[in-house]
Amino acid sequence: MTNFTNASLRGNHARPAEIIADGTDAFDIDRSVAASVAETVPEANKSRSRTFLTGFAGAAMACMLALGINGAVINPNTAEAANNPAPITQAALTPQNGETLAETVAAKCLPSVVFVEVYANAGGQMQATGTGSGVVMTEDGYLITNNHVVDGGDTFQVTIAGETYDAELVGADPSSDVAVLKAKDAKGLTVMEVGDSDNLTIGEWVMTLGSPFGLEQSVATGIVSATSRSQIMDAQESMQSGGTGEVTIYPNMIQTDAAINPGNSGGALVDAEGKLIGINTLITSYSGNYSGVGFAIPANYAVNLAQQIIAGETPTHAQLGVSLSTVSAQSAQRYGLAVDAGAYVAGVSEGSGAAAAGIVPGDIITAFDGQPVESASDLMLDVRTKNPGDTVTLTVNSAGQTKDVQVTLGDDAASQQAKTEQQSLDGRDGAMGGMSLEDMLRLYDQQQREAA
């Protein structure tokens, strides 16, 4: 199934010049929706692009309108690149015997690219529900793909270098859209070499490999258009797509103009050395098909999560240890808040890094490592770009006074079992524990009066 979300794309180091929002969801750092603050859509911006997942169901269906009620989308006419090009020179494979670079890279990488077929139990019979792509990680058949490719599947078949294998789902991290399959009885597979997705140059040559529209072993070439593109798909959008209802966080994605179409999800984005630098995942488009703006999860991030899954571990992520709500100009004026943008701290987890740093309910976080925080989702994305144990600097407005605090991030391992209970009941009207931002502010004010 090909789904789209109009959740906002965000540069991690520089904000897009214009974000058009129907409503801005606020998330807690443990991946649950905490509250929602509605905003107004400018009348002049009704025609806009959307962001599509690129799993594919059925050769006759190019795209299906499934999501996109709330959230925000990037305006491609005004968005800025999220970082500056690194001053490095890209090495490349050396073509032989008159081959082009594309031919050389394709020959090296295609044996490591997987065609994934997904089947679900329908009344006792297995029915094909979709296709996608994957990448070989080990000689004995561990494969990385997107969670949205395998989500809802009961059995799987994978084709690698012309051989078809039954496969089983080893595990997944729905919040990061990463999953691992194991091809049964596979041996001697060609493992894809992994590059360094933290060391990319804007404009460098890249290739996408996968199975667009079920067409196996397809390649396309382009460049790295930008890096550090970040996006959140909220719980409501996931539920509407038939997914798990998990908030999905895509930090620091690689933007490329190399073709990504339905069916490419889970496939490889490689550099001129034929090394894996990303897992193809999303596109922004008016139609649901290729429009020159695609996104891949950075390989360093995705492969690390996959290795945790293969090791039998629960993938963990950095955690601040707070529940948040977005501060808007309207809510600031109504409740007399000291700032009109930022992430309002509704609650602090005992024993968390935030608690140790002295952050308390009622504080408003306005910057993360020197970069402005304009919403709860901004802060959620910022935290996800870090690792457990990292120390970050938060700018906090506390009781009208602004201060910088150092926070050592924890991890979310302890909260994994409770994540289902932390999901939003409703994305637009969603609230932490059934409370809106207004309810949380009233409760906090009452608690302050009682404490006094």
C-alpha cells in the first residue's frame, strides 16, 4: 500500500523558510502525542506537495490517498537546504573496459539488493499485500528494509540475485521505520558495503536501487540534494494508514533527486564507490510518484538499529525524559506565557536527564544546542538525532527567566513495554492522558497555587 502523510519536513540545522500547517501536534520524548495546538492555514497556500511512503501494493495501484488530515508539509518553493556542503572530494569506483560509472556501481551493488514480497493471512489463505525492497547485511541472509514494507505481513518471500527464499521477520523499530528480515537457509550472499552517511557532500553522485512498482533490479542516478531533512509521522497518520499507530521519526534524512517510486522503500541509496549511504523511504510529490524529491534514512542510523535487532536487543533511542506541548502565539497570549514559541514542559520523568538538570513542569524549552526550538516536534526531532549518553545544551525559560542548562540524555529502553499506552487517541485533539494544553496549564497553575 502506498500511503502519504503531510507531516512537516524539517532541517535539523536550519529551519525551512515556510511551513504550512493545518495543526501542529506536540509529542513527548517517549514518542507519544502529548497535546495538540491548532494553527491556521494561509489561504494562499492551498496547492501543495505531500510526502509519500513508498511501499507498493499491487501493480495496478500507483498511489492511494490514506493520510494527510493534520500536520504540515514543506513548501518546496521556499525550503532551504539544512546544512552546508562539506569541503571534501568524492572518491569513485573506476570503470573498466569502457563502462560508465553507473554500470560499474550497478554491477557491484545489484547482487546485494532484495525484492521483498509481503503476504497476509486472509481467511486461511495467504494473500499478496505489497512489495518493497531491501539490502543484504550478512552472508547468511539478514536483510534490512523499512518497517512500513513489512508491517501487517504474516509471511514473506525475498528474491536475491535471482534466487527466491522464504523469509521471517526478525524484528522492527516502528518508531524509526526500520525492520530486519532473515532469508531462510541463505548462505554466501553478497553483502553490501556500508559507507559513511555522516560525510556526504551536497551535489555528490548517488544511485537508488530497488524494485519500483515491483520491477526488480532497477537503478536510477542523481545527486545528494540536501541532508539533515527531518520529519515526523504522527500516531493518527499511522493509524489511518493501517499501521501500528506508532509515531515515526525520521531524523537527518538524505534528500536526493535520484528516482524513488512506490516499491523502492527499503532499497539502497549508494554513493559513487558503491557503498550504502541510505535506505530509500519517502518522496514528496503532488501525485504520489517520482517528482525529483526523495528521502533516505541515513545508513549510519539505520544500520545501527538493524544491528541491535539482529543481536536480539530492543532498539533504543536518546530520551530527554519530558512530556511536551507546543507553545503558540495564541496560547502564550491566552495564558500569559513568557515566550510565544517553544516546547512547554508538561511533565518530567523521575530519574531522567531532564530531572537531573533541574527542568520542571512549566518550563519552556526554546533552543537545543543553540538552534531554535519552535515546537514540541522540533525538540523531539532534535533529541532523536543524538545518542543515549550525549550531553546537550537546552535554553529554557523558567518563570520568565532564560537560562542554559546542560542535560545528559538517557535512553528509552525502560519505556518500550509501555509505548502502546503512550500512543495518541486522536492526533488533532490528542492529549497526554486525555488533557489538552489548556487542561495541563490549568492543572499546573492549580498545583502551583496549592503548593504556595
